Amino acid sequence: MKHNMNIRVYYEDTDAGGIVYHANYLKFAERARTEFLRDIGFKNSELHKNVGVIFVVRHIEIDYLKTAHLDDSLQVKTTITEFKNSSFIMHQPIFKGDVMIADISVVLVCVDVDNYKPVRLPKNIKEAFSLYIENV
């Protein structure tokens, strides 16, 4: 399964040349990760408050393939490519129509909110993630 999130490109997302500023693709991916978690039943604020964990970005790779412009409709497709004891990798390609315009891979680590040290992913989160494992 893939999680899909639509994004509209606003004026604030573009640079002086009228194309989406490169760093904004990371914002789009962040929003999609947040909505992915929310849609599978985990709000970041509740994970922090009730479970005592947060997910922090350890590594990001991004390939910019095509440009996006003001008013374009984009779609971020999120899957999990791998998860271990305390970390997981999300694949988040961004599409304009059927064309992939950015290809993003993010390594996230589950950390304790008190000391920011890695902890095991909660079992219920691992189970929910298993439904979104990308078939490679």
C-alpha cells in the first residue's frame, strides 16, 4: 500500500524564477510523513505526550528530476522501504501527474523524548508500518 497526499504549489513555495524552491520539497515530504502517521492512527503530539517518543530525521537523500510551478498539483506517495528496531526508511517520491519530479528517501529514528536516545519502535507502530512496506 502507498499513502498519497496531494499538495498545491502556492506562491510562497516558489523562487524568483517561478519554480518550486528546492528546500520546499523537504517541507512537502515532512507534511506527507505527518499525515501518513495521522492516517494510520498516530499523531505526533500524542506519540510525544502519551508514548514518550518522537521520530527524528537522521538522513535524507533527494534527487530533483523535474520542476514544479505555481498552481501545480503534486502528489507525495509515501511507503516504508525498511524498518529495524529503532529506525525506518521512508520512500517519498513526488509526482506531477504521472511524472516523478523528486525522489526522496528519509531515514528516521525513534527516540525517547527525555534523553533523545534511540529506543525500539513501539510494536503497534511496527505493525501499522508493515502494511506500507514497499515491494521492491
